[in-house]
Amino acid sequence: MVLKLPDRKGCTGLAEDIQAILKEAEGYFNDREWEQAVMAYERVMKADPNNGDACAKIAEIYAIRGQISKVVEQYFRLMEILTEKGDTKIVVEVAEWINKLQPENLKPKEKILALYEKKGEIDKEVELSLKLARLYIERGEADEKPIDLLKKVLERDPENLNIALELAEIYLSSGHIQEGLMQFRTVSDAFIEKGMLDKAADAMKRMKVLQPDDQDLMFRLGNLYIELGKLDEAEAEYRAILRLNLNHIDALMALGNVCQKKGQYKDATLAFNKILSINPQEVSAREKLGELNHAQGLAGEAIKHYLSAAHSYQVSGNTENAVRIFQKVLSLDPTNPTATRELTNIGAPLRPDAGDEFGDIIPVIPTAEKEDLDKPVKLDKKAKDRKVKDSGADKAEEEKIEKEPAEAEELEKKK
């Protein structure tokens, strides 16, 4: 257990009497006269308090004699000497010796941390702060100690999200639940800003464990899953919201969109119809129902919902969207009188400009219905019966979703 210090050759300024005492101490050491050797080295230390060689020799003697506590005491003394001299590498080596002798003693790490802070070695300071904070928690140190430590280093390196995340965890493990939740929210927002969406989702999931009924949190997490392309996980979050609140329009809309992307047209239809039962003026839901029927090749139903949505856009003054929807109608029924008339009145083209085609909707039209698209499509009894049949099957899956009002048909008759 001998610590090798830097070669002191070339050092000047040692008084001749100190050299003489050192020679005397070395003689005692070689003769294994430990008490006299310690006394002699202590005389050197008294004359030269920063003499690391003498301090190291005293520690070595105590080690030989098995006096561990005194060895540790001398090593702490040596750390102070070396810290003053700026010998960081040797200070760390001494601290490691102390940890081997007394693994439960965290003071060496605290001293090294202070040295890193003093020298501005931020990377090493961050790494050691994280280790030390975890050790405080493991050993049941005071609640505020690890928190204060991480808050301090986070102030020095505010962009370090690993520290911020660890601080959130330590808040929770210390019983500071609200502070932990706030910290997790801050961290998740920072991850999103940096484009680290997986880590942001992990932070939100941690929050969800503590707030399982937080609808806003579930909605944010669901939206994040959409960005990550995890549609199944997003669907699960939106459904969880609806189990708590079946009238949550945003969750219904998001669920409908997810189901539409996944090809779950029946579930998407249920969601959009539920929105209309809550708010019949929700025009985006009407447009979505048009898209769903369009994608399934149900041209008549698609036109019905598209016309209803387009008229609603007109009423609200949203001419751009009205034009877009009327043009969709004409893509299904090129001679539709209502769409043709309205676009003409608006002064808009009957077809979208090149590059503005409806690439997001790929109709899958049965052969029998393709022939019907060559002539104007009207809402016939057959289409109505199919709608009634579908809604009857859907009632077993949701809480009595009301049928969508047939406003488009009434508008057609008035025209």
C-alpha cells in the first residue's frame, strides 16, 4: 500500500535541518523502528507542512502496522497538500486508495468534485456528480443533499439533459413528487426541442406512472407516438382518454385519424360520427367521413359527406377549403351539378392545379361501382340502407353513436 509521489529531485528551498531530519527518519524506517520513524516524519511535517513525501511515509508506516483509520487520516492530509499544489492526478489516486480502505466513505469523492469544480473540468464534474448523487440515495443520505448537488451542477451545465433527467428521478425517490413531475415535463419538452422524441416519450411514460388519469399527458404522449410512427401506441393512448371521457373531441379526432391510417375504417367512422353527435358543426369530422368512404370506394356516401363539409366551409367563410372539397366531389362525379355550380360561382377551376391532386386518398372502388361513376351519383336507397346496416353493427362497439344528420341531402333538394 505504497503511494508513489512525483520525483522531488530538483526541488529547492528545503532547509538543511529538514534534510537531516528526513535522513534520520529514513534510518528509523529502514530499521523498522516505526514509532521513532513516525515522530521524525512528523517533525519534518511541522517544519514543512506541504511535504508530501513525509506525509506519504507516515501513511505507509501506519499501513504496515495495520492501523487503517490512521492511514486514511494521513491520506486525507496528503490530499489537501496535493490539492494546494494542483496535482489533480495524484489527488485522484490518493482518493482511490481511501475508497479501497473505506468504501463507505464518500468524502474523497466530495473533495475530488470540489477540485474539478475549482479547475473548471465540467465533464468530470458532471460525471462524478451523477455518481455521487446516486450513492447518496443508495446510502440514505439527507434528501436535499443529492438534489442540491445536481441542481448546482445543472446550473453550470444547463444543456445537460442527463443531469436534468437524473434530477427528476431523485426528486421522486426523495418523495418530492410535484417537483419531480415538473422536472420530467421540463426534460420532455427539452428532448422534443432537440428532436430526441424517443427520450421525450420515455420521460412522459415516467410521468404517466405517477399521473395515470392525466388526459392532457396521455394526449401529448399519443401525439408524440404519431410523430414516431408508433400508431398502435398512439391508438392505445387515445382510447385510454376516451375510457375516462367519451366526449373528448380532440381524442376522438386523433383516434379517428390513427384508425384511418391503419385502415381500421369502421373504428374511424365511429370516432368521427361520435364527434358529430357531440358537435354537429365540426366540419373536419364531416370531411373525414367523406375521406373514409372515398377510400373504401363508397362514392355516394363520400359525395354526401364531402358536400356537407364543403357547404359548412362556405358558411364559415373558408373558401379555400370549400373549393378543395368541391373539387374532390368532381373527382368522383365529374358532372355533379352542385359542385360544378358552386365552383363556377366562386370562380374556381373544376379541377385542382397540377400537383394538387388528392394523393392522400386512394379509392378502392369495386367493379360494379366503377360503372356508376360515369354518370352523376345520387344518394339512392341502396346507399342509405348500407349506411343503416353498418351503423347497426357498430352500436355493439361504442355507446349508441348517433347517426350523422343528412344535411347534405336536404341541401341538394333545396337547390
